[in-house]
Amino acid sequence: MSADLTAHVDVAAVGDDRWVSDTGGLSSRVGGRLMVHAFVGMLLGFVGGFVWLIQLAEGVLHLLPLPAFEIDVPDDTELLRNAHTGTIMNAVYVMAMLALSQRLRFSGRQAKWFFRGSVVMLWGNIIGYSAAVYAPERGLQPVGDWPNLLAYGTFYAAVVGASIATVICLTSAIAVAKGRR
């Protein structure tokens, strides 16, 4: 019977090694995957900023030495700015939590939920900010056409993901501060 317990413990340790490094942060593979999500989010935020700049230039794109040409972009400056800054800020938030994860000493279970919550937060906000540009209600209420419903649903998911990731970081920080980890 003790051999069965040892085998079970070894399997559990291997499962945690996939998520957690020796120092308690995310493993290199999982942390690398989360960085990819964050950098894609950062890149999409830059694209949103480029669209915002075109809107600020009254729909004219002029890259020298090419001739100027008009591009039809949505007319709401605030929503385009949000698609730029909101997306970038969420990517930076994920990067900051990831950088601090080595100090938080996650358990395997915490690392899994932190990763999942961070990804849901990041992509929920990327999709939400992008869809809100085309939604008259800005994704603030579950009413109206499909862009608004998409924005509302993904913003809602992002709040859940952000809450999960942030609470895991907070509880881990408290445990570290009290010397329990």
C-alpha cells in the first residue's frame, strides 16, 4: 500500500512541475505561454493605437513617400483610445503579475488558475474593447446588437479572470509576507 502512495505522490509532483518552477513561480514553459498572450495583446493594442491615430487625422493615412489615402474608421475617439490603452494596460498588468510570480511561490493549483484567469482577463478585454468600438451601448449592458453583446460578455469574463488572477496573487503575497511560504 505504501508503494501506491509513493507512486501517487510522484505523479502529483510531476503535475505541479509542469506549472510551477523550483522557486514557486510559473514554470518556464507556462510563463512563456503567458508572455506570448501578453505580447500579442500588446501588439493588438498598438494596432488599436494606429487606428486611433488615423481617426484623429480625420481618416487620412499619409506615409511618406506614398500618397495620402482615406481610410474609413469608426468616429468615436474615446472608444478607439480605449481599444489602444485598455488593451496595452491589460497586457502590462499580466506581464507585471508574471514577473512577480517568482516571489509569490504559487502552488500547482494556484499557478493553473492564475494562468487561466490571466488569459481570460487579457483576451476578454482585447475582444471587449475591440467590439465596443462598434457597439452603441459600449458593452456596458446586455442589450442591443451582437457587437454590444459580445463586448458585454467578454468584459464580464475579463472581470472574472482578473478577479481570479488578482486574488491568487494577493493571497500568495499575504502568505509570503507572513512567512508561511
